Amino acid sequence: EAANRVMVQPQDQQGFEQLLQKFDVEYTVVNEDLGVSLRQEQLENQSQRLMAQRSASRAISFKAFHRLSEINAYLDELAAAYPSRVSVQVAGKSYENRDIKTITISNGDGKSGKSVIFLDAGIHAREWIAHAGALYVIHQLVENFAANSALLKNFDWVILPVVNPDGYEYTHTSTRMWRKTRKPVSSSCYGTDANRNFDYHWGEVGASSSSCADTFKGETAFSEPETQLVRDLLLS
């Protein structure tokens, strides 16, 4: 049977286990201290990034999770190296005034009016694999073009690898498990769950009205500059 994984704060662990036992729910403690694991992950990632910087000619390596500046540098490198097939734009700014970049990829045939495949990633800051996954798609479409040219025959691709740059940087510099954006909501609470900030079925099941919650929907739909940017890109 499939098992669900949940993360419980240390002060809540005893009560949570008692609740499971009360209802005869079988469980296993998989990780006694997630904080230790996260700190080890960050040390290993930093080591991989440093190794990549020393050995590689380009900004990133797929053996590490990279900072925003490195991701943006990689996009710019591709635009410079493949000008007939790649263009990079600053689509807008985050709340903390960071660039939000998109990369447009074509096969260079000059045909206009093609349908567009739009891919975004990193709307939840702590899900680093999403950013890395988007970068890998970019790499395959651009640097491994010969093997993937069929994907570009009838479509152009627009990829936004870091929707939430403020939150993403915060996971590297402060709180690894930060999920939301970083715009202040009150004197003590920051950020909105950007994935729950779009106007389609806004504020329904799964979204919170509590400004400190990880699933906070925002004060209004499209209250965040990051979600406004995604909306405007899709409507343009």
C-alpha cells in the first residue's frame, strides 16, 4: 500500500504519534531530524557548485542546485552562443526587485506564427528539483538540439525557470523549507503561496486565509507581482 509522508515539528511529534496510535495507524519515523539532513544537503550542494565553477566553462552543472545568479548567467550564455535559436528577456521584476527571466527557444527556421509551449518552474521556492528540471529541458532543447529537433519543428518554447526568485534565494540564504513569495503581508508574516494566487477557483479547498500559513492564498487573486507576470505572459 502507498504511504503518505508528513513532516512534524519537534514540539508536536509526541502528540502526533499518540494520535496515530489512538486510531491504530501504522507508521514509521523515517527521519529523526530533518534539519540535520538539510544542513548536510546544503554542504554537499555547495561543494558541488564550487567544483562545477572550477571545472566547467559554463555557469551551471547538473550535479548541483544553483543560485539565481548562476541560473540567469546560464540563460544569457545560451542566448550569446545560439543567437539564431535562443533569446532571453527580463519579463518583469519580483517584489524584491529581482529579474524574472524567460528564455525563448526555436529551431531557427524563421517561421512565425508557430504554437508555443510554455513551461514555468519554481513557483514553490523550496522545490529545487523543479528549477533544475526546467534547466535540464532548456539544456536538451538548446545544447542537445540534434537529438531533440523534432520537439521544435512545430512549436517554439518559452520557459520561465524561476517564477519565485525571492523565495528561491531565501531558501539558499535563510530558511531551506520556505515555500512562498516574500512580500510582507503583516508585521510578522511574509509571502503568499503563489500557486494558490491565480484567479481560477481562487480561495477554494486547499487554500488558507491565514497570512502565516504555507498555503496562504493572498489578500486578493493576483496580489503578487510574480503571478501577475505569469498571467501577462500567457495572455500576451
